[in-house]
Amino acid sequence: MKAIVLRQLGEASNLRIEEVPDPKAGPGEVLVRVRAAALNHRDVWIRKGMYAGIKLPIILGSDGTGNVESVGEGVDSRLVGQSVVINPGLDWGDDPKVQGAAFRILGLPDDGTYAELVKVPAGHVHATPAGLSADEAAALPLAGLTAYRAVVTRGGVQKEETVLVTGIGGGVSAFALQIAKAHGARVLVTSGSDAKLERAKEMGADWGVNYRAADWVKQVIAQTGGGPDLIIDSVGGENLNKAIELVRPGGRIVTYGSTTGPAEQVEIRRIFWKQINLLGSTMGTPAEFAAMLAMYGEGKLRPAVDRSFPLANAADAHVRMEQADQFGKIILSVD
């Protein structure tokens, strides 16, 4: 099969297409012929050597959709030919509150979806939601699952609450906007790009503010009458202190990423004085994945897709992600 193989850390140009042996489905596994895969920031961090447990060579890619090519021993043969989307969160464990020691994400250490074929446990393929294109279905798994757990399970979003989603434009933030709106919340967004703010409004955001404005924090507080009930943040760094300043007393902050690095000094006093709930969230359980898919299977929501690249142009897709100009998911078309 053809696959994008990373053999050396560093530049995007290190992502090269090669002919490699076809994987084979073992007991309890299925082999999926991939139609489309999607990028995540995780892929870029691995490529640059900024991720734990890196092994080389590796085929990156957590997200994918396609058709079941074959099944291993003990798997229902009626799956062959079915259109499926892959849950990339492997071996979550028995506790829904936190992932177990064996938890890992497809694409490292297991070879991932930047390939014509990928093998996964049979329990990690789900019927593709009706009405979605291959690109849209490929966009769902990692980002949709992360957003669902952050907004619904950890954030506990409620109807008519005000939710602030920071850094709109990335895959998870776009899903967080859609999921919060679907639960009846009023959703505000931030971005450093006015064009992204306008796109977010087209997707249903009620209001947006450019964080490059000197008074953007005051604007949010005024717009919300004292601060949002819930903040969904992937930015981290000093933005976490802004979130602590912004959130309504007794409110919740859910953080699922730290794209700007650590905060030099967290305002602990504000956390306890304002009675804030500061919550961490990573990926999600199999049950949450199924619930997220069901939302997008109702026909009311469609994933935001930025641009599609041929598999052979994976390096160009990585450059696109690093430029941070995208809105929604960047896709690799495999077929």
C-alpha cells in the first residue's frame, strides 16, 4: 500500500509517500481501506519531536473514514464492505472519569490513517453518519470527541447558559461551538482573525471578539453581563489567566490544550475567591464517541472542513496547519 511514512523528525518535507507492506487484521481487528484522513495538531507536534513516546518510523494520522476491507478472527464478516468512521482513542479503560494506563491514540505508537489501509480493533469502527461526505466524516473523530467531552461531560453545558470558546478556527473549537449551540447555549468566540470571527458567526456563534483588541476582556464581560458561565479553552498560557479573570463567579473553565505553552503565573487567588471549577479534559470514552456521532447523524450538524489535499501532499497539509489560517479540519484524500 501507499502510506506517508515519517522516518526523521523535523520539517514537513520529512513526510514522504512510500510503498510499504499491507497491514493484516489480527484476532479482534478489522482492516479499513481509508478514503479520507484528517490532520490534528498532535501530528505536527509528533513530527517536530514535541510529543512523548515517539518511535520511528511511524505512519501518522488519528482520524479516518473508509470501508472495511477484511476482518480478523472472531469478528463478524458482515462488517466487510461497510462504510465506517474510526474511533482513534484506543483502550480507554473501565473508568469513565479518566483514561487508563494502556490508553493511546491511533497514529502513535500504532500506525495511523495517513495510508491506504489501517488496522484497528473491531470495536473502534462505527457506521459512517448518513449524509456526510468522506471529508466530513474524516473530520469528526479526534476533534469531535474532544469537543463533546469538554463541552458536555466535563463542562456540563446547560440550555441558555453563555459559553465562551477561545481560539475559534481549529477543529476542536469549531466542534465545541456547534455542540454548545446544539445544547441551547449562547456561544461567544475569540480569534485573532476577523475573517474567522465572521465564519464562526455563519456557523451559529452569537458574538465574537478579536483578542488583539486591547479591551477584549472588558468587551466579553460587558457582552455577558459579568462573564461566561463556561469557558472552553485550548490556548493555555497566559490565556488561562484571562479565562480565570473572565469567567462568572461559580463558573467553569475546561482546558483541553496548551498551544501557547504554560502560564508563567496562575492567579490562584481568583480561582478560590470566585469559586471557579477548573477542569481538564482529554479525548473521551467509547460511549462519548457514540453520542457525538449520533449528534452528527441527525442531519442538523455538519463538520467544518477547511481544505482537502491528496495523500501525497501531506507535507503541504502540515504547512497549512502550521500557518494557522485554517477554519475547521484539514483533510487528506486517500482514494
